[in-house]
Amino acid sequence: MGTPEVDSGAVLAAALQRPVCVLGLGLIGGSLLRAAVDAGRDAWGASASTTTAEKARADGYDVADDVAAAVRRAAEADALVVVAVPLTAMDDVLAVVGREAPGCRLTDVTSVKEPVGEAVGRRAPAARFVGGHPMTGTEFSGWDAGSLQLFHDKVWVVATDDDADLEVWTDVVALALACGATVVPAASDEHDVAVARISHLPHLLAAVLAAVGADGGELALALAAGSFTDGTRVAATRPELTAAMCEGNRDALLSAFDDALGRLGAARGSLASTGGLLSTLTAGHDGRAALDAARQDRREVRIDLDPSPAEHLEAMRELGRTGGRIIGWTSEALEAAAPDED
Amino acid sequence: MGTPEVDSGAVLAAALQRPVCVLGLGLIGGSLLRAAVDAGRDAWGASASTTTAEKARADGYDVADDVAAAVRRAAEADALVVVAVPLTAMDDVLAVVGREAPGCRLTDVTSVKEPVGEAVGRRAPAARFVGGHPMTGTEFSGWDAGSLQLFHDKVWVVATDDDADLEVWTDVVALALACGATVVPAASDEHDVAVARISHLPHLLAAVLAAVGADGGELALALAAGSFTDGTRVAATRPELTAAMCEGNRDALLSAFDDALGRLGAARGSLASTGGLLSTLTAGHDGRAALDAARQDRREVRIDLDPSPAEHLEAMRELGRTGGRIIGWTSEALEAAAPDED
């Protein structure tokens, strides 16, 4: 009813070979450039850091010092531009995109989706933006920490909002799959609420645990074993990166925070009065069991692409909400996307 | 001055081949029986569970269903008795020890040292008790989860209190080293304060994190990656075991809890008002760096055994307090312990 229909075969065909321009070559961007090249894509990058750019070129990659030049090249090639800089540098890089390639296909690989969407609205409002978030951070950072395997079997969230451009959405899904990831489609706001609980809160608890443990002195650190080592691993991440990620998701994080504080306060009260921690620990055990069960659940479903973007996007969001992932294209979709023989 | 002196060569010689009787064959006890046999010790065990005892016998180990019989054999052989049952079963097993082998050499492998010492005082007051705590728990439990490698390169705390029997203390250290562990000597109360911070608090935070994450529903669990997976790993432990461990260390855990709640409250307030999490995250980063630095610090020192037990024990406690470990015996000590040739 007035909704434009999409020739999904042609869209997929283009997405499968879309050139890729990566802005920012830290852990995620650097790994993405490597993985995209490895997947056979025409891919290039840019870094504001001369040192990083030199390292990447020394490793054989097509990398410019000049972000503007890389973006102009993306405009000419109709490439997918991937912004892979921390939130703190997002506005500056997006301003270059808005100036040099205002209507480009654009995605990002940052942890929080709503603030990035707002920054795009300020700096590159005409860009065809579909956000992304590969769930692959480690406590390491920088080009040297990257690897073309970083995304392998990891989850890559692709923002699936009502106003998403279905062509660009397909570009981003195709890039994620090409890098070896599986795709969870999610609305930006639902994504941000979820990652507050399973990424941002864990980083804060790890930091607090690390500080409390170190306050126990050398004896405590000498006794630290698996529970402390695993529980504090991400506290080794650069604090500035974690702060930018967490502060960018303030509202959702406050809600997760209050849930945790409520449970901790109840446990503290129970331990001090009746000594009982079993209900807290049982809830935790059940939560962890739910995680393991979710990972075991590997039913495969085939979803026909609905030619109406609105219905397609809602079907995809519902897939994500119920724990589903996109793991690949059907053979029929790939056949429809194959170039005509002549 | 009235303190009995010890012939450390003879003590070590006996400790190096002391028979071992393991009561309880779960993850820790079952691994200990395997490791002691592998190290060439005469070692046997007992389990109140017929199923466990049958499994252990099927695996070739000398295991009785009857705890009392195993303990009587220990009395006859002057073996080191190792109580390897959870805190909740401690009193019952110690009552058998107190009845069948009242003056035996006795240690344990439980997380909290002061409550075990009190239970020994109630149930087996004449036992020559020196507590122990291998820092090797995993989220798994039971005989099948055990491994003779469980203690390899792990820390094994040996309680080093003023009233410790230096012969039994040497027995326990020798057993830990024979199992491939390194030994941290620590007073029972100092141990309990330390493990509240680096073991019991991590278990509670893991439980709370797992519950908060699961509250985020299937989308959140689908997005869970390293920070959540690592941060909740120990929440998979049987809640009853964790509860007994944590509740047995109430006072020290409350103090660690309050330190964590204070830091979390400050972070929550800062996030809600000015948005700043950097000081919390920087303190966590520094704490984690202190852990890594402590693990890098591998200076080797040689400590001559002081023939006065009181001075020896204080020197050992000071070693532990400053982050030191016992990693083995000097060649001179082993030579002094070697049997005379004839």
C-alpha cells in the first residue's frame, strides 16, 4: 500500500560484493578490514593515527592517513562506510562523512546504538545509516590486537528500526556474515537495554570487584583464582573506552544498575540477619542455566524475505527478540542473487 | 627458650612419604586422591555415597564406603587425614575422626578456615589439625569432575597459626607440593578475610549479574559475549555449595560486601548526576593491573627453616602476607631428609 517493494535478488547480489570503507583501525575496525579483505571484498581503511596507518600498510592493507580521502573514495564506489571509532570521536568522523559523502551507505560497530543514531542525525543526516554492533570486544585494543578471526562465530547486532533502509540493512547483514559472524536483528533501543545488562553492567561489576580485591593486599591477590580472574578480566580494558561505552547508555545502564543494587542489597541484608544467601545464589544459577540453554537451542528456521520493508523489518526484530539469529542466506536467495548467465 | 626444637630433616623425610586418607571424594577430594596416588603416596579414600565409592573403585582407587574404617586405617598408618566434604557435612565427618582416630594428623580442603577450626575443636579436639585450602574450585562438582591435574600450578593455602603443629604443617605443605601446587602460608583469619574478597564476593557478584542478565530476556542472552560469560561462570556452581562457603565466612564477607556496595553506590550516583564512571573504572583497571603485576613477580628466595616453631611459623606468615609462595624444598633440605645409606 504505497510501501516501495524491493527486488531482493538484486539487493542481495549488490550487498554480497559491496566495497567496504573502514574508518578507524583499532581492535574492531582493524579486524574488520582484515576480515573484509579475506572475504574477497574491495576494502580500504583510514586512521587518524599515522602510526596505525603505517602499521596497517606494512601489513599489506590499503590504508590512508586522510579520512576525507577514504570517504570520497567510498562515495565514488558506492561503498558501505563503517565508522569504527570510539563514541568520543564519533562526531568528528561523522562530520567528515556528512561533508564528503552525505548520502552514503553508513554503519558503525559501536556498543550503543541510540547515541550513534543521534550523532548521525546531527552530523550526517542524509546518510543511509543502519547501525551495527559486533559483540566481540576483548580487553585489548589497537591495530596489533586485531585479527581476521575476531568475528568468527560471534554475534553481530544489526539495528533493525522502522526507518531502516532495507538495501543498506542487507549490506550490513551481508558484511557481518562475510566476516564469519551470525546476525541478531534488534531495534536500537531494545539493543541498548539488552547490552546494559550483558555488557555494560558486567564491565562495572568487574571494575568494582578488581578494586575490592586489590584492597585486600598482596595476600588476597596471591590467592586470587578462577572466580576473581574471570570476574575481573574486562577490568583490564582501557577505562576511557569503557567509560565512553557505559556513559553513552546512561538510562538503560541505570536501570540495570538498580536491578543489581537491589539484589545485592537484599543479599547483604539476608547475610547479615539470617545468614541466607541461597535465594540470591539460586537466582544466579538459574540465570546462568538460561544462558547455557539459550546457547544450546539451535533449531534452524528459514524465513522468506517479505518484499515489504516494514513487514520484513518487524519479522526480523521478532526473530531477534525470541533469541534467533541470521546464520546465512538460503540457496534460493543466493540463486536469485546470482548474475544472469549470458 | 623452652620451645621444643625440631629435627627438620627427619620431619621432612616422614612428610615426603606420609600416607594419605581422603574423606569425601567430590571434585577436590577425588582429585586429591588421584594426585596423591600419582605422586607415589600410599593413599586411600572414603565416600558416604555408595555411587561415588563404586565409581572411584572402578577407576582403580582404594576406596571404602565406610568412613570409620578408612579413619581407623589412618590411625594405624599414622596417615594424614584430609577432610574433603562441604562445610555442611563437616561436623558429622569430624565426629567420626574424633572417635576413631582422636590424635591423628588432620587437614581439610575447605574454603573457610576459622569455622573449620571451630568444628575441629568441637568434634575432634585432640586431632593435630592444620587447615588447608587449595584455590582450585571450578563450577563442576563430583568424582567425575575431578582430575589429578586439578592442583597443578594452583595455590594451596596452608593455615599457619601460632598453635600449628610444625610436623603436620610440614605434612600438609609436602602433600600440596606433591600434587603440583604452590603453597601460600597464611593465618586462618587473614586467609578468611582475603578469600572473602577474591572468592566469595566474586561468587555473589556472578550470581547477581547472571540474574540481572537473564531478566533481560532472550535478546539479552543472545547478545551475551565475553564479559557476561566470564563474569557469570561461577554462578553455575551448585548454589548450596556456594551458600555454605559464603555463609561460613559471614563477617569477612560482609566487610567485602560493604566495600563493593559503597563503590557501586558511588558509581551509580556519579552516573546519574554527572555521568562520570572514569574514577570507578580506573580504580578497577588499577586493581586488575595489580593482579597481573603480582603474577609477574617471580623473584625466588630461599628460606632456612628456623628450628623454633614459633619463629618458623611467623616467618612463613610474613612470606604469605607479602605475596610469597613456597614452591619447593631446597636441595639441602632434601639431602638432610634423605635416608642414611647403609
